[in-house]
Amino acid sequence: LIWLNSIVLSLRPLAVLMAALLLALAASALAVARAVQLPSVRSGSTHAERVRNEAKWSVHLGDRESSSYYYTMGSEEALTSEMKAHRVGGEGRMHILHLPKGPSMLQIPRSGDRRAAFSSLVQLQHGAVQTSPVFPVYVHSQSTQDASVEVRALEAEAAKSITSEVYRDFLSRFVAIGAKGMTTRSYSNAEASKVAEDFLLSEFTKMGLTACLQEFTGGGNKLANVVGYLPGAGTGSLTVGAHYDSRPFDAKAPGAEDNGSGVAAMLSVAHAFTSAKVKPQKTVYFVAFAAEEPGLIGSEAFASALEGSGSAIPTKCQPSASFLQGRRKLSTRVDENTAIILDEVGWVTPKFKNQTINFEATDLPGTISMMDQMLSVNKLLNAKPLEVVHNNAPFGSDHMSFLNRGMPAVLVINGDDDAYPNYHKSTDTIENVNMDYATKVTKIVFGGAIRIAGIQA
């Protein structure tokens, strides 16, 4: 145990070399008056690689210096040079930064894809302990009531239409989309994007949903979100969304895991809703977002429209004028618009003992209730439930467009998405998607959507 000016650094068992190195560094640091540094080694030194592979940090802060330290979540490969200069510790996607003048002294990337953006800076508090790069298991809050017997029976019956065969059919047809002989859905490829839009419009229409395009401009391109609309009887809305664009931008981009897996899940949920003739209390939007990869452009346009600004959702995908007059507007409060976002939900990491899914959202009453309901559904609808973990420092996907506007939103994503080896590569093919796992995720989202949207009496 090494004390450095009210910072406690606790190390898990390491090699004798590691202990000696840290003790030497501690002695050196203590010799410098008022120094506030975490032990480190010089990059490129003999011991650097060993330290990088073996060191496991556990950081506990005392009173005096805690205000200088912040943490953020995000991919290590996305760290800017400025962030690296302030980084004093961390592990995996958790980065501890020393910012003596506060967060205003550092600009961090906040928009962009999963491996380009970071969560908001959070100040480490006295007594707080950060010990692991693995997200903790999500535990039911006990503040959320379970669904009624009638709703659970409806979920169980309707979920029978969600099968691995249905999921595979949606996914296989979707990832085959392309233009001029190349499989792609890149936002910068107008022809391929049009093919994807037509496919999605057709699928929504066949299900009996009202389908429309929310058109807008982003990144110098004409873009469109594809919307399947299911009207509700009351106020508020639920968006079940997944981005449909893929990467690489200028090469073969089947995007099976990222994010054909999410789109196939969203379509499967919509299919289950319509097959069961569900009549929701809240309006439900099934939305395929354009241009997530260059910076959440499509979800920004849609969330903006929900709060009454930006490019409007087409009239036919909104409650009728007479109905609006009867209840004044779609939602009386911004936080009555909620969202479940599906991104990368098909790949199973070999690192974890159990198949794992991550619920990512801020810990606020609205999002906690949504996560509680989905956790309950996992146990109800899946014979062998998935392990559910939770990251409460959200970043890097379409849920941010809703959360940043005060709308409760939960990202459903692989438990170890940062380890997917085919991310943004032409090798992101359908063979990487585990159909049974993805089907379990789809059932979780379906049951959660039933409970969040509510059922008409």
C-alpha cells in the first residue's frame, strides 16, 4: 500500500519487479514537495510493456486532492495527445485524468462512433473506488414494479414470433444491400443508402406500420431516417432505434455486427408488435437512423424533431391534427419521450464465461425504470438468461442524442463491444453474429418496449 499526498494506490499481486519499481517511484515522488503524481514508467523502457500487460490499478482518493481528478469512459485508441498528457491512470476504457484547473482545461471528443467518443468527465469523489475495467452486473433497483400478470402473459405469447430463423432472415437480407456490385450501406454512398431506405420502408409497410422518411442534410449529404410509426392512445413516445449505415466508408462494408445486428433486432421487435396486434399507450417509433458513424447525425435529427426543432417527422408519421388538438401535443414533457437503442448486439466475446449484454445509460429514475423492466423480461422470456452488466457513463452511440436532451434512453450493446476484432472492417460479416444470442437480446428489447410503451386498456 503506497500513500502519495492523500492518494492511495492499491495494487493487486504483481511480479517482484513491479513492486520494486513502484516503491522506487513512490520514494521519488515523496521527495518532491507537494507532488501529485501516480506511479508511471517511461514509454519504451524495458519494463513498460510488462507493466502495461500486468498492472491493475485500484485508486482511492482522500480529501485534499480529489477535486483534481476526473474519469471518462472510451476507447484507448481514441485518446487525443492532450488527453494522454493528463492521463495518470486507469484500465481498459476507464481513464483517470489529472485536471487541476477543472474540466474546462481539456476538450474531449463527445460525438462520434463507439471508438471515437468519450463519456462526460466525472469528478472522482472522496471515498470513491474505481477497481475494474469490466462493467458491473446490473442489479434490479427494487423501486420499479414488475408488469402485471396480464402483460407478462401477452409478452410471453407475442415473443414466440421472435425466433433465430426470423432474425437471421432479416439480417441476411439486410447485409446483402449494396450498389454497383459492392456490399455497403455507407452514408457517403447515396445509391446504396437509397437501396437500404427502400428495403426498410418495404419491411415496415409489409408489417402494417405507417412508414416514412425523415429527410435532412448532414455531412454534405442528403440523408434520411426510416420510420415505422405505431400510434398510441396517450402522450409520450418510445423510440426503438438502430443505425443502418456501415463502415468502411469507401470499401466493402457489410456491417453485419455494426450494425446489421441492431437493425435486424429492431425489425424483429416491430414484427412481434404488429403480429400480436399490440395497441400501445405511448406512440412507438421504430427508427433506422442514418449516418451514426460520422457523428450520430440521424439520431440527432430525430431527437431534435421530438423536441420540436430541426427537420420535422413527416405528418403521416405523427398523430393526426384532430387527435393532437384533443391532447394538445405528443408529449407534455421532454422526458416523456424515451428510447431504446440497439447497436452491436450479435457478437459474443470469448473473454467472458457467460453471454453478456450491456445496458448503458445514466442512473436517473427514468432510465433505471427502463433497465429494471428489461432485466425482468430477460428472466421471463429467455430460458437461459443473459448476464446483464451496466455502464452508467454513456458515450459513443445514438442514445446520446436523446440523453443529451433530457430524454430517458438506454443503449443495448454487447458486454465487451470494444474487443470486437472486425469493427469497421470489410470482415464484419454475418458469420460473426451469434443468432441465438441476438435473438435473446431481441426478446429483452421487445418485452421492455411493451412495458415502457404500455398497453391500451
